[in-house]
Amino acid sequence: MKRVVSFRHTPIALISLSALALTACGSDYPLGSEQEAAAQNATSTLDGSITGAGSSAQGPAMNAWRADFAAIHPRAQIQYSPDGSGAGRGALLAGAVDFAGSDAYLSDEELEESRSVCGPEGAFNIPAYVAPISIAFNLPGIEELNLDAETIARIFRGEIARWNDPAIAQQNDGVDLPDTRIAPVSRSDDSGTTENFTDYLHAVVPEVWTDEADGTFPGDLAGENAKGNAGVVSTVSGTVGAVTYADDSAVGPPLGRARLLVGDEYVTVSAEAAAIAVDAASPVDGRADFDIALDLDRTTTEPGAYPLVLVSYHVFCSTYEDEATATLVKAFGTFVVSEEGQEAAAAAAGSAPISASLSVRSTDAIETISVRDGS
């Protein structure tokens, strides 16, 4: 898979992280008075602060993880800036954050680069958040449409320009499709959601979507763009006829969603359907045992699977410079992949919890984190 590493958003990440730090200066409990009150009666001795940045898709889940972790360890602080996956990976590789959230695993080039800030073993990927990517559209009165991968690709390439095009109509018998111009909206930032979306299209219909998977949407394709999942959803919500791709948790009224053709059936977007697709994933070749990067089978015909899905990772260093940081990173990472952490994400963001076996593997991998001198 082709990967393009972009650091152009790293300054934004650093600015956002600085703002978070300044916001926290006025209180030892950035999540509010409830956390401060809990600290008075807490038995946990875990304290300190770590900072992450990256995936905006993880935003709602991250808020839940931070809140629940703070209830258990109220003297510990987890700060996170949702600047986009590319910015998060760039910040980690620059040594500006302690962990990154990314909707795409580290490329081989990024893994090699990470050795300079994370020690000889470099950084590694842990699946933390699984969610389907919706094809979301703004057509008043229409809540659901059937679309195959070829039609989706041609829409985002600007080759299908109106919603009553025969390619759409033949898949949606009985739906009164308007003669409304289609306005595709893509991500402006280096995005793991974009990488997963373009990976799906290139894998399923490479003859139509000739561009290889990339976190940056092809610049030669017509259409509007906006930053983050919230940005594209907001733009589409305000534009009749617009369509975008976004983490399903970010999609709500007035937008409709497409049902995806998988094999011989159209599959409704759901956490359960995403989980079926992830279960068919295989480990990325050539990675260390503790690096749980996954290759998704976008062309699966497994009944009920929804292969337009992202597996969003937490990217950690294999070693940290001090014991306090390593301990807090391990504690937070372990909570996120636990049954409780995955249930919190599902409740907050509608994500698909990782399987029990993947949770165990992830916990064991996180436990390998150590201090830079090996102690």
C-alpha cells in the first residue's frame, strides 16, 4: 500500500497541544470539579500527565476514555488534540507527544523514523477503535440508498454528476431521486479516514479508482473539502445534494447513509457489520510480534460484513525516557483495550468493540513498553 507521510499539520497539532496545556494550567483536574472531588477519596496512586494527538474519528471515544480513566485515576491527566491522523503521527515522530491516534498504521518508513525518538524497537500500533465509514448524503426525504463501490468511486471522481443518474437509479428501484447536482466533499487534512476510504475503492474497483490508497485525497478531483470528520459532516449538512465519507459516529440528521453492496447483498452500516469485516483481517507482514497492525480484506463477501471500515490505532513508543511516563502510558493503553474501555467507546461513539482475543493480544503488547535504558 502506498503511504504518503505529511508533516504539514504538525505545527497545528503543536499549537493545539499548547492550548490544551495552557487550559490545564489553572487546575490540576482538567476534566472538571467531579474529577477533583473524586481525587479526594481516591485510592489510586497513579499520577502524572501524558499527551496525545491525532485521529478526529476517535474524538467521542477519547472523551469517554479520558473521563472513565480519570474516575479510576483522578490524579492522572490524559490530554488529546484531535488534529487528524497524519498530524498525530507527525507529532509522535517529532517527539512532541507521548502517543498518537491514527486511522492508519505506521508505514515502514514511519516505523524506521520512529526509532530516533522511541528507541531501537521504534513505535508500534495497537488497535483501539473500530468503526464503519459512512457514505453520508444530504437529500431531504431520503434516509438510505443502495450504492456499489463503482458508483461511489465515480461519484467522488466527478463522473456521476446528478442524483437521478441511471447508475444510482438502477440500484434504488422505487426511490424518487431528484435531479440535483451531486457535490462531493472530501477531507482537506491528511486523514486516516481518507486512507481507508481510498484503500477500499482501489481494492474493490481499481479500474475505476486508479489512485492508490493515500491519506491525502487526490488533488486533481473536483469537489469541496473540509477538515476532520466534523468538518465534512457540517459542510454536507448545509448543502443539499452533497455527499461525503466520514466515521459513522459523526453522521446524524439530516444526513442519509448508503447501504454498501457486498457480494450479492446491500449491507447497512453498523458496528456489528464492521466487526465482522475486522474479524477477517490478517496481520501486516514483517512487523514485530507486539505490533498489531492489521490488513483488512476490502473485497470480502462474508455475509453481513461491511468492509468500508477503519481500524484506528493508538501508536506508542516501545520505550520512554522515564518511568512515570511509561507507567501512565501503559495504564491508559491497557484501559482503552479492556472490555470496560471498549464498552465506553461503543456507548459514546457507536464503535465496534475489539474481540476478546484481540484485547488480550493488545494488553500483552502494551505490557512490553519499558524505560529507555531497559530497566
